[in-house]
Amino acid sequence: MPTAVEKGYVIARIDELEPAPRIAPPEAADDGRRSFDIRRNLDIEAFGVSAYSAPSGVMVISEHDETLLGEAGQEELYFVVSGAATFEIDGESVDAPTGALVSVQPAAKRKATATEDDTTILAIGGTRGKPYEPAPEEAREAFAAYSAGDYDEAYAKQMVVIEKEPSNPIAHFNAGCFAARSGRADDAIEHLRQAVEINPRIKELVKTDEDLDSIREDPRFAELAK
């Protein structure tokens, strides 16, 4: 597909795009949910934009908020392109048929479950008052390797991310997770230590992430998580 820089514009259909790699451990069951990296496919760098599709009864927008590590992040606008979904936003249920626009502020906990087959939702996000900063391409490649069960490759790609973003606590945390999955206990502990030094609230993730189960009995891990 030509880039917007080459032609001045790009036209595409969501259902004709190649789905992005699943971000889930390889043992996780495939529930039919798919994501589409519209930003990269259409060569957009000014704002974040993706699309998600799922059959009826499957969570099409996973539960999350945008206040990672205590900092307000993206405002998000969801557009129901096809099908229908029920959003749950801070405990309140909202029906969203085809054509619905749902705007959600960073601190609100949200998720959406498809109520019709072939439901597709477009998600657009940006942080108020800040320019959009795309993640390094290697971050996507690291999670693709992780989902395929190639934890060594995931760790290698994440190390490139750290080279580009040495002060990003999430980059170090993810490296710790990939290292733990690949049996590199010493590397995992060191990455987690650096992540906690940059932002102590990383401990909230350290305490619960299943990727770190292999090192939870390590005394050094206990020190990090306390």
C-alpha cells in the first residue's frame, strides 16, 4: 500500500486490512477478537487510531483506563462502524448501535462487549495538550513475538525499545516480563528494578502480572514488590 507521503492520501477499508498480531500469551484461547493497526497502515503519526472487531458476546474493547502509573493519558473516542456493542463505563451500561459515538475521559474505566456478530469499533485517541508520540516499531514486533511464544525474540526486540526510550518505565517493565518468560531471571529482576526506580508505581503491575510468576519466589522479587 502506498504511503500518504508518496501520494498525498490513502484510502482503505478496515475489513481489507491485515489484522494486527494478537497480544496474548500463546496458551490463551482465540475468542475471535481482532485488532487493526490503522495508524501504521495509513501512515498516521499525529494521533492514535485503531479498530477492533469481535463476534457477539466477545469483549471488543478490553477493560482499561488511560491513567497508567497515575498519569492522565489519552482521551478516547469510539465510533461503532458496524454491529452494536454495550459499553460499561465506570459501572454504567451504555448501548451503542451502529453509528454511535462514545467519548471517554482518561480516568474512566471502560470496556465494550459486542452484541451483534461482526461488530467493529474505531478507536481514536490523544492526550490533551501533548503531541502524540508513537511507540517504536520494535515494541509492536516484541509483542508479536511474545504472542507467538518466542520470548527470546520478544526480549531482543524490547531491548531495542529500551535503547530508544531509556527513561520509559513501561519499556523496562515489559523487558522484565519477556525476560522472565524466557528464563532470564537476573535480567528480569534488573529491568524491573530500573522500572521501579523510574516510577515506583510500577509496583502495582509487578504484583499482579502473570508473566512474572516464574520469579515470584526469588527474594529479590519480594524486595521489588514490597
